[in-house]
Amino acid sequence: LSNFYPLQNGVGFEELMYPSVEHAYQAAKWPQHQRTQFVEISAAQAKRLGKEAPGFNAKKWAKKKYDLMYELNWQKYINNPVLQEKLVLTEGCHLEEMNNWGDMDWGTNINGFGENNLGKILMRIRDKILAMRRDDEF
């Protein structure tokens, strides 16, 4: 379920396809004409490069980052049947992005403290896919 997972079909954001959700998410911090550099690097390199975005405005970013993360992960699971099934198999489970690097926005620390926003997004996507399956919309 990792955002670093390399996707066979990639994930699209503003006219470019990226190898993973992490690539696209970090590239979105950069001006559009400078995003191609994210296509050929690893997810870890993309994460580091995202921190160097020129003219980055944290207040503006905070207003759109959750919607962007949802959209990128939605693409990941709706376009990849194998990954979608892995997500759906977690039905009834609480998903938590536990980490030891102090990210208490997207995840939680090893003591379970944090916002767990990535886990919440994945559970929303899972629930939406399950609802679509029940309603035969999918």
C-alpha cells in the first residue's frame, strides 16, 4: 500500500505520468515546467527533491495536499486491479501509516500518536470501491 510502490501504468498529474504516487505528489510542489525531472528518479529521491521545491508555499500546499493525495491514490487503486484487491482485502481493518521518522500528519509514531491522514485516505478509497462493487457500479 506504500506510496513508493512502483506502478506499472503510473499515476497521472497535470499531463505527466509518474512511476508512483510519491513521485507525483512531490512533483506537484514544483512549477509545472520543472516536473519532468521526477519521472526518471526513485521514489526516495523524489521525496528528497520535493523538499527543495523553489518558491514553495507551505500555506497554499496545506490547503490542497490532502485532496491531491486522495486523487493520486484513487488513480493508483482504480487503475490497478491487483493493488485494488489487496486494498479491498483489508475490509474491516483499521489502516495506519505507522512510522519511526516522525511523520505525524500522514501517519502515526510508534506509540500510535498522529493524524494518520494517509491511512484515512486509504480507508475512504477502500470503502468507496466496496460501495461501488455492492452497487454494481464497478
